Amino acid sequence: MVMLYTLKERDLLLDSSAWGIQSSEPIWSTDVIDMIQEPALVAKLSDLGNLVLLDPVTGKSFWESFNHPTNTLLPFMKFGFTRQSGVDRIMTSWRSPGDPGSGNITYRIERRGFPQMMMYKGLTLWWRTGSWTGQRWSGVPEMTNKFIFNISFVNNPDEVSITYGVLDASVTTRMVLNETGTLQRFRWNGRDKKWIGFWSAPEDKCDIYNHCGFNGYCDSTSTEKFECSCLPGYEPKTPRDWFLRDASDGCTRIKADSICNGKEGFAKLKRVKIPNTSAVNVDMNITLKECEQRCLKNCSCVAYASAYHESQDGAKGCLTWHGNMLDTRTYLSSGQDFYLRVDKSELARWNGNGASGKKRLVLILISLIAVVMLLLISFHCYLRKRRQRTQSNRLRKAPSSFAPSSFDLEDSFILEELEDKSRSRDGYMSPEYAMDGQFSIKSDVYSFGVLILEIITGKRNSAFYEESLNLVKHIWDRWENGEAIEIIDKLMGEETYDEGEVMKCLHIGLLCVQENSSDRPDMSSVVFMLGHNAIDLPSPKHPAFTAGRRRNTKTGGSSDNWPSGETSSTINDVTLTDVQGR
């Protein structure tokens, strides 16, 4: 390596001694041919570090080191393409740490479609910054408003370039493209006399280009699950490979014929590094709302986004995708909104999963309060049932030497009515408790599920009079027929609630009222499902309708609902003795 620097006396010096070069052979030259006889060209090193060869008379520049970044980019170096001069400023790595020859790693601005920065290993795309949002690259979340650089991005018919200035002149920094395919930023530590690294890319698996394949997206925030998922409306192309955590084959559309029938919409993905913009359609003269309408009218349009969503003048410009989407990922913060075309059912599910955190927090608090109340109600019912059993045991243990006439027929009717009430109290009481007197850890879950269904429909389970047996059966019938959305309380008004969120709550309510207690989730799972978005809820099984069930005296359990036309009855295994005289 040859060091080029100025002494305190402003003398220009080329120093090769640090690398043990002792010969008198030329160690550096430009590709400029001096056509001027007198005077000769002059080399000038600016305060910014730009070495310029110029005509001392006219001041015309013949060659500048800032137009040839090699593996290092300094502050205020213009990086990109100028059409008038034909200069394309790109970074190229060294062959090795000890060989400054041109390596196979390059970093440049991609001018096709909508501009973005790309790093290549040979001819293979390795990393992408994402498109320019008006303030930063969408795939570089560290570029915040408090970043140390003052960035200037130019995108016009004559030039596509970016310049990184520094906000503090006392900060000395540089960006280096190393031979392993990593872009690094360093700052000079004057006290320790060394360069300190403070940023690098790519940083994780999700930064590697197209890590999750076509139409997939990457989320590195969870270490417990596979970082790759399919975009809404898509499914793994090869589920077996996906199960083995290999997403290279990407995802394919679930129902391609259902996204252009007039009933589709757009699922909103937040904090996204939008897909590769090399092949997008660009219109900088329309708003985001106009962009949505344009995409909706074109069946080949699969997604859209704002071009400059962080512009000082507000969001502007329109980007539309018309094929497979590559290299999409999400962040905890930063990124931008991305709108994906999906059918009606997928839109309802996604909107339910994407409800705001504030709504989820309120729902969780309400759920916790309801759980506490249900625990108190259940405990009260348990004590009441226990008293009834105690009274029943006393009657059984009483002396049997009494005349049949002493047991009034009216008393018999009262006891039967009490027994029927204790068995048919199916408003909030779990079926295993109502029918068999067994209290399980899932009994409160059943009660909570009934409460959710009552809140959504605006009707009470015990006071519901329809063609169905009760409210739970009515909801189940509508759910099976795909008409569940029609049972939402009309007083809520369509504009006051999120349809997807209500459908998710209805789904959870049906999971809570399943007949078999082992099929119901526990309360911690219920709270988790209510408070999280991107989870797939299991399909609910046949719920318990309590009333209309009969006791199987042989097994002590409960059978399914009575067939049509049959009525409930009690099997009394009583032996009758006919006393006759001899």
C-alpha cells in the first residue's frame, strides 16, 4: 500500500516504505495522458482528501481520485452515476488484505427501476440496501435522523448519486468494502490512534439477498421460530423444504384466481424493507391513494408502496410490483409500509392479526378482569352445588322407616326442579360440571368463551330464543356455513370495529367452548392468542351445547346431541317388588 499525504509544510508525499518497497520502479500513476506541453499538469490534494490532476492555467480537471473510490469511500465523495460525463463511481474490494488489486466484491447504485444500492460477489447479488425513502435506505435502519451524516441523494435524468457529508467536522470517518463481502464504517480515535468500527452490513441472515426466496419475507426478531414466512396470500412452494428451514424455493399464490374479482383488497405490512425495486413501475406524480386505485384496476399488480414515504414534503410517488417479489424483510423499527394484494378472506385474517397494540392492550386488560370475575362466579357456583349435594346426602342417609305418604308429592316435584336447574344451568357453566359435577381447570375457559360470544353478538346465552338450541349452537351453525360475520351485534356499527379483530375474537371464543375440556386452550394461551398477531389459530371443534345432552349411566359420561326427533330421558334402574300374600 502506498500512503499519500501532506506534510505540515504542505508538501505532497508518496510513501511506500511501510510496505518494504525499496526499488525505484513507479509505484503509482493515473490513466491520464498529458497532452499539454507547457506547463505540465499539476496534482492537487484537497482538504477533503481528493487528489486532482488539473491544468494550472485553465483549472480544468483531468482526473480525480474521488471518481475512483476503490475500496474506500470518504465523506463528501459523490457515489453513483453521472450520465453527462459517463462516470460510474463504484467501490471494489481488494483481492486480499495484503493485495490492493481489484477483488471480486463490488458495491454500486442500481439504476434500473427505482434506485437502490447493491453489493455483488462476482455476478451474484449479495446484499441490497433497499430503496431510498426520502430520508434513508429502507434496509438500513441505523440511518436515523440523529445519524452522524448529512446525506444528499440525487435522482434526476442527469444523475443518480448519493453523498455522505459529516455533521461534525471534527469526526474523521471512512467506509470500507472488504474482500469478504462486508461493508464497514470506521471513525478515527485520536486518543488511541486507531480506527474504530461502528457499523457493518450485511448483519444477519435476513440481510443476505433473497434469503427467504420468492414472495417470502424474513423476520429475525424471534430466535425460536424459522425466520422466513410467506407473504399474506402465499404458501410455501415446497412445504417439506420449508419444514426443514430451507426457503430457497420461496412461496406461491394460494388462490391466484381470487385476487381480481372485485372483492380483493390490500394487506398492510409495517416496518418493511420493500422488495427489490429493479423491475417496479414508478410514477412520482401521484399520491399513495391514487397509487392504490391504479394497482387495484390492474390485475397484474400484486403490491404497491410509496416511493418517498419520508420526504420532507410528505409521502409521494408510487411504486407497483407486477410479478414475484424478492428480498423482503421486516424490522422492529424503521422500514416503511408495504401494501400487498390479497383476497377478502385473507384480508380479514391479516387485519385481525395486524390490530394496533393499543387495542390489544385494552382487550387483554378486559380479558383479565373478566377472568377474575368468572373465577368468583365459578367459586360461588361451586359452593352452591356443594350445599345442594350435602342436602341430598342428608336425605339419602335419613332413616328409611317412613310411610310413603309422609313424602309429599309436591316435595318430589321441588327436588326434581332443583335437580333440573342444577343440570340445565348452561349459561356459563362448563358441560363437564353441569352434567357430571366435575370441575376442571378448563371450566373457566368455557365460561370465558361464552362471555366473548355474548359480547360479540349482543345476546345472552341463557335468554337466546332462535331456531337453534342456544346461542353457542347458533354461532356454530353460522360459523360452519361461513356466515359468522352476520351475527356481530348491529349496534356496534361497521365503522366502529375492526372486522378482522372481531372474527379473531369469535374464533377464540369457539375454541374456548369446545365440548372436550382437553381441546380447549388454557387461559394463558387465550391471553397469548388475543395479544399476538402473526399466529395461526387452530380450527375449532364441535362445541358443547349442554342442554339436550343425556347422561350415559353406564359410563358416567355424556353422549353427543340427541338425534332429531328424540327427547331427553332419564334411565332409572329401579327394582319394583309386588308384594302378595300366600
